[in-house]
Amino acid sequence: MNESIHEERTASELQDRVTELIEQQTAISEVLRAIASSPHDLQPIFDAILDSATRLCRADVCSLRLSEEGGLRRVAMRGDPLLVSQVWSSFPVLAEKGSHLSRIATSRLPTHIPDFAAVEGDLRDDFWGFRTSLFVPLLKDNEIVGMISLGRKQVQPFTDKQISLFRDFAAQATIALESTRRERQYREAQMALAHANRVATMGQLTASIAHEIKQPITSAHTYAAAALRFLDKSPPDVAEVREVLICIVNETDRASDVVDRIGSLIKKAPPRKEVVDLNAAILEVTALTRSEAVKTGVTVSTQLAAELPRIQCDRVQLQQVMLNLIVNAIQSMSSVEDGNRELQISTVSIEPEGVCVAVRDTGHGLRPESLPRLFEPFYTTKPDGMGMGLSICRSIIEAHGGRLWATRCEPRGALFQFTIPAD
């Protein structure tokens, strides 16, 4: 009889443990799904961690704080809407060093308060609205990266099993959270590097860009002088003045367009995917580089497909790739003495990838030994090159789900092509 009862108890305990593990894995799976569906935004990941923690431990409210130099900053809170609203407005966003929360985190151990009414001193006043709480520091290599707080409105102490279960969940959530934060830091570093590359490339075109801006300004000045002459006539030729003023407006619009294109490329802004007219985006870049091509004696021709599939991409990043490829092509032909200097830019619809863009030059071409390393960071064939442009270009295209590659052309020249998937 006793043996049968013991076996039933063992089976029941085993079933409870299996249920706990399933709940824990379900909670972690929800966090991982949030990471997969929102790689660029941390807030949905914070919310997923807290929603899972609230369900896992049957809590009424749950908050997440992350470590920073000044203390622990609250980044998310989930649970009972009324309680969340009360707590959010009553508790400081930053728990400064030396505060009760900061001291709790410093212990690096879960802190369980079964009933705040039984706690003496300021701690009870600081956590009004809760009767039971559990605080679990988030640790990475024993360093405090944050803390999750669970609260219950009624006196209902967390069981040892719940504390152990939540401690394991917090450890796994910390790994997922830190991985996401490192990935975000990496992306931010990539963005900063890409921005620096854009600015550096635009710097190489300073003289040409100045010419692009000076041309419409000079034209506007010429038209304005003509308008004055028409006004000096007796009687004034108002019809001619009107036509001249229209020309002045067109020229100032042209100068403004050049400035806007430069501004969009130099401006440091977060990536933003949108439906982009690929051909129009390419033509804007070719307009910016036109004077540089003329100065170098390069003839630029475009063959842009009339009907391209819809693509979604970051316009500025796509134009950065085109700017790099076009400038590289122009520079590669600057020392060509025999033969024409020709730059061909084309777009074509391809199945099933979407769109293919090609930039072909008639420069000296690519050495066979350089092809395998062409897109490596810091590899360059230019005496004054940094070796980052093509590496950044490939990163941008791959981040959009496409690919970028280069081939040698016969009898000379190079062909760079990249694909962008259709929307």
C-alpha cells in the first residue's frame, strides 16, 4: 500500500516537473519569437520577457530594469493595467545607486518578500501597491545587467519551485537579451561606419558637387540680369520678364534638389525600409556624379528597365551602394590612356530574385588574385583607399536579402552586380 502511494506521489511530482519545464520552455520560446520578429526594436522583446514572466509565476505585475551608469533604469512594465498605471507614475524611472532596488540587485541573488506589511522601515513605503514581491537580478559573468521584479496585490508568497523556475527563466532571458543588445550595438556600429563612408565618398566629390550647385546659381544670376534689362526697356517688356522669372524658379529648384540629395546621403538617420523607385534613386546618384564623370572624361550611359517589380529597401543605403560603385568605376578609368572611358549602368527584372543592377566600366579591370578578397574589410587596391567601401556595400545588400558580386570583363574593365528581392 505504502509503495503504491509512494509511486503515485513520484509520478505526480514527475508530472509537475514536466509541466514546469514545458511552461518554462514555452516562455523562452515566446521571447525568442519576439527577437526573431523584431530584430531592430528592443521594446517588443522587453514586453515578451515580462508577459512570459507574469504568466510563468502567476504575478499581477512585472517590471524590467536595465543597468546603466547612474543605476537601474525601468524600460518596461506589464501586467494588470490599473496597477501598471499606478506603479509607473509612482516609482522613479531610474533607481539610483544606493536605492533599495539597487541594493537588492547588488546581492546578485533572488530576493523574496512574502508580505511587505511585515517589513520594517522605508522599504515597505517604497513598494506600496504590492503585498508580495520577488526580485531577480539579471547577471552576465556575475555582472549585473538588469533586474526583473514580480509583484502580487495579495499576500501570496512565491513557492520555492516558482522562485527556482523563474531564476532559470531569468538566466535564459538574460542570454537572449544580451545577444539582442550586442546585435543592436553591432548594427549601430555598422550604421556609423556606413555613414562615415558616405561622408568620405561625398568628400571626394566636393569639387564636382560644388559645380553642380554653382551651375544653376550662375544660370539664375544670368536670368536675373536679363530680367533687369527687360525692365529697363521703355515700356518694360513684362512678358519677357515673366518668362525669365520662371527660368529663375526652375534653376533655384534644380539647386535645391542637388542640396536635398546631398543632405539625404550625408544625414545620419536610422534605416527605414520603404517602397523605392529604383530607377529614380539611381538617376539621382548619377546626377550627383555627373560633373565628376565629365571632369574625368567618362561617358555615362543608362539602360533602366521600364517596368521593375516593387522593392522595399532603405533608399539612402541603396544610393550609398550606387555611389560607391559609380565613384569606384570613374576612378578606375581615370588613368586609362587608350580607348574610351565608358560607364554603363543598367537595371533588369530577374526571376525569382527580383531586380538586378549592373555597373560596368572600361577601366584596367580586376586582377585575378584580388577577386576573392575584393569585399573583405580593409582590403584595397587603391594607394589611398581604406578598403571599407565594398565591404559596407556587400553588408547593405545582404541585409536587404540580396547579393553583390564582381567579375572581370574582356578585353578590360569590371562588372559589379547586385540583386534586391521583390517585395
